[in-house]
Amino acid sequence: MVFRVGVDIGGSFTDFAVLDERDNSIRTLKVLSRPDKPGSEIRTGLAALKDRYDIAPQDVSYFTHGTTVGINAVIQRKGVKLALFTTRNFEDVLELARLKIPHIHDLYSRRPAPLISRDMVFPISERIDRDGKVLQEVDRASVVAAVEGAVAAGAEGIVVSLLHSYRNGVHEQRVRDIVKEIAPRLLTSCSAQIWPIIREYERTITAIINAYVQPKVIHYLESFETALTEMGVPVPPRITKSNGGVMGVEQAKAECVQMILSGTASGVIGAGFIAQACGYPKLLSLDIGGTSADVAVIENGRAEYGTGEIIGDFHIFIPSVSVTSVGQGGGSIAWIDDLGVLRVGPESAGSLPGPVCYQRGGTRPTVTDAFVACGMIGHDELGYNAVKVDVEASRKAIGELAARLDISVEETAETIIQIAISSMYTDVSGLISRFGIDPREFYFLAFGGAGPMMACFLARELNMKGVVVPPTPGVLSALGGLVADLKNDFIKTLYQEVSAAIEDQVKDAARQLSDEAKDWLSREHGESLHFELKLSSDMRYRGQSFEIEVPLDMAWVERFDPAAIRKAFDTHHERLFGHSDATAPVQMINLRLVISSPTAKPRLVPLAKGAGQPAPQRGVNCHMDGSAREVPLYRRGDFLAGQSLSGPAIITQDDTTTCVPPRMHVEVDGYGNLVITPASN
């Protein structure tokens, strides 16, 4: 067993990255996704790896997988019907939420409907105070009544989220036991077991999203496991997590919310690996697939992390890679609204039927079809020959829109591209402002099937430093899952003012988290692994509404140095907000601990050196930047390190196509990355 396999299942394609442990080399592959038949793309891909590279399933020593099945269920609101059991008189927790409207400058903005409607919320008579002391025991009759009401209303699962359960989860466990006793078929989850954080709404919505997608995720993972077993893969799969790590499949079934950003996080981890290995200190990862475009900030090879990421209409409060959706993907559908205005997305053609040019039943033109109609892609087969491009089909579909707009097919296609780029421009501009970064110092690292296709057009609008296209951009998310470390997060609420008086409480909490973390690593992955522990605390000045996460040195806790802890918070607050207050009392709200254990990493092999300009294969007719022109077509595999060329140009390879507009310059770096910058640079 010598091959480590990473798989990312997207809306259009399923990507494979394989690490050969004998020489640390990488092999890649794409096959079409089959959302209608979960697991079938794994069978197809493993068979193709055998045919293409002679990699047999029984030779696989490690298998990781990233998926969007959870997030898609939330976005499309296609989860299960749930009931919520909460402390009596707190039944309005979902309606109240945070009393914020999504868009504060839109007078017509409305908060989204909760995933659990008010008639599916049932009260439980019990009470625990803020210190975890039991004030009123669980009233069994109220639980029985709630279960009967939930069953009568058609509930398929139950979420138990009681007041102050982050301090003491005994009442949630008691309610769950009663539910199992009288309705054993109902999936029941407790908020304190999913993510035991302070604040009722945040803990409740996180638990609800977990339960909302759980049956679909369990079915998906079981189908996935079955496919691997039937194909002869001898090792259990690991699932990539929202925090950029990996976990075992049983944990993924129980804690589905931990993998809600699985596929998205994999791409960012892959981008961070490339950035660090190749020496690019300031990047924005740009992951454009079939359905969406996502951006993350990566500095010195490290992605930003946080909590409160938006999933569909809702925030979740687990630790995750900070990724922002910034627009449509290659499969986003172009259409004309009732006012005769051309629009793009948000509806996507996905994998089935896919873009019109894929010849899989699609009839509505997409962004990919627009690039095909302009002559920028479609000169070679796509996705490792998974699809053949039908240029005339794309032109015909876009022609129907062009006739309604009374402009040419090429003008319509280019307008579709411009609308998609404009949407991304608006959202990326907001992201740049939020992080306070100068786009002139940052490259896009473009990946995903459509990333290299669109990145240069977006980068020049944003006045970015340039674009970096890695050697295998179409499968970078699969590579990210492959290089992700074993990783898990643990949290305990303290809610105490920093002083010498809380020494025992902080030391006990740190010891408890450390024991839980080591037990998790041993249970999930074996005892012989090297690991690292990182400690942090959510802290704030007393009177502030929200806190910031501050990294802590483990030694400060072991010897308990409140002055050092306080200084770390003041320094971090100053860096983020430009001010601090050395006299104000400081509170530790939560103590956090992350355990990680490194996995094997591929060795990036320097590309053979060359000089001058690579020879194009031929010239192709293309409509770019408002005019028809003949553009040189290059094959990526012909490039050598040190070679260069100038746009306009089209660069093809097995997993994607890179489009280089006029007045942009391409350099091939030592590892085969394409570094594309404005010609003036």
C-alpha cells in the first residue's frame, strides 16, 4: 500500500489527487460528479486511476474526501423536518436570533425563515442556572408531551437545546434518554455535545444545522464507504473538516456540522500549501467551480480562521477556514428577467445537466458556454477527456438570448462574462476592505475548473499584483484534502475576569481540554502520532458585547501568569482595532484548544529549465476584450521554467484552461506555476 488518495466531489466534477509515497510524486484525475448516485463517481474514478496510472484500489494506504453535500442541503433547504426542544419560556430563540436584518441599508430586507418553524418548537420544564447548578429537575411529563407533539407534526429528528447547557449538559442528556425510550427511531442530538458554547442562539443554530443535514450526510457517507469497500480499498476514509483538518468517518456522521465547509476548506488548505512551498507570502485564493466562487486570505502560507461563517442564510459558530463566497461559478445560468435585463446566476446547471456545451442535456447557457462561444475554451477536451465541448450548441443557446437582446452572439457571451466578473468584483472589494489589505500587494491563486479561466479578468479590475496558476489547478481542492493535518477543536466556557483568583479554574479547564484532545487523537487515529497543542482564549473588555480570539502560550496557563494573558489580549486588541485600555477589566469567555498531527506532504519537483517563449500549438479565433482576434494556443505541458509569453493567449491542460487577456505577461516559475502580471509590471 503506497498511494495516498485525496478526493473532492464538486457540483460538476470529482477530482482525484494521488501521492505516491515511494517518491512523493503527484498524479491527478477528474471524472464527472453524479449527485443522483452518490458513490458512483468514486467507482468511476478508482477504475480510471487503474487504467490511466496502474494504481490499484488495494494499493491505497490513506484516503481523504471533501464534499459539499452538507452545505448544499442547507443552501437548498433540503434537510429533514426537525423539532426543537428548549427550556420553557425560551421557545422564541430562533425568531429572536440576533435581531439583525441581513442588509441594514435595504428597507425591504427580511430575515430568513428559521430552519425549524415556531410550531415545531416545544417547551421542556427544567432549569439550570448560569453556573451549571440545577434549579429544577427535568419534568418527564413535559418531555413526553413534546415528543408526542413532534411525532404528530411529522418530525424526523429532534434537537435538544436547553438554557445554560454549556455549563452543565446533564438535562439535555436526560431529555435525549427519554426521547430514545419512547421514540427510538428519531435522531436526537444535544447542543452541548455538538458545540458547547455560551449564547443560546449560537449554540442552538449550530446544533440545528448539524441535525438538519445529518440523515443526508449519513446516507452519503455510507454509500461512499460501500463504494470503497466494493472497489477493494483496504483503509477507512477520512473526511476533511471546516477547520482545515481531517477526521474519521464515524465522527463525521455524528458531528456533520464539522464538515459543512469540507470541500471549500480543502481548497484553501491546498492553496496555502502551494503558497508556502513556492514562496508566495500574500495571496487571495480564488476557487471557482461549477456553482460558486470562493475567496480566502492567505499570508505566509497560513489561511485566516474564524467562527460565524455564513452557510446559506445562517451563521455557524464552529471554527472554520474564513472563506467568502464572492459570486457565480462556471455552471451559473445566464437568463433575461421580466424587464429584459441580462442576468447571471444564482441558479447553476451543476453536473447534471451541466453547461450546454457538455452535451449532457443542458439547454440553458452558462458562464462556461459564454467562454466557449467567445472561443476562449473548447479547443481541447475538458476534465481529462470527461467531456467533449460542443461549440455550436453553446452558440445556439446563447443565440436565443442574443436575439432577445438584439445583439450578436459574441457580444452577448462577453456580456455574460462581464456580469459574472462584476458580481465578483463587488464582493471581493468588500472582502479586501474588511481585512484592510492592499490588492496591489496580493496575487490571486486561481484554481478550480473555472478559476484560471476567469481570474485574470477579475484581477485587472481589482488592480491586483497578478495571478498565480498552479500546475494542477483543477484538482487543488483534492490535493488540499490530501495534505490536511489531523486536527480537532475543543472549547470550554469560563466567563471569568482575568485575575489570580481564577488560577485553579483555568488550569483545570486547560487540563480537561488537553485530556479530551489526546483521547480524541488516540481513539480516532492511533497512539503513536506526533501532535501539537495550541491554546487560545476568547477575551473582551468587561462591558463589550463580543470577544476576540487571542493565542496563548501554554506556559502562561501552566504557571498561571494573568499579567502575560492580559498583555496578550491588549496587544491583540490594539492590532485589530488601533486601541487598547490597560486599565479596563478583561474577561476570559472561552478557553479553546486545537490538537493537530501532521500528515505526509508531497514533494514539489522543480520544473526543467528553459528560456525564451514556448512555441504555440496553433492560432485560434477568439472574441476577447470587445473584438475578434487570432490568439495563440499553448499546451501547458510544453512549458519550461523561466519561459515567458505575452497575452492575449490561451493555455490548455487536462484539468482546466487559462485565459490571458491582452496587456498581461506570463512567467513560468521554478515549480511550473504560471505567474501572470500586468504587462507594465
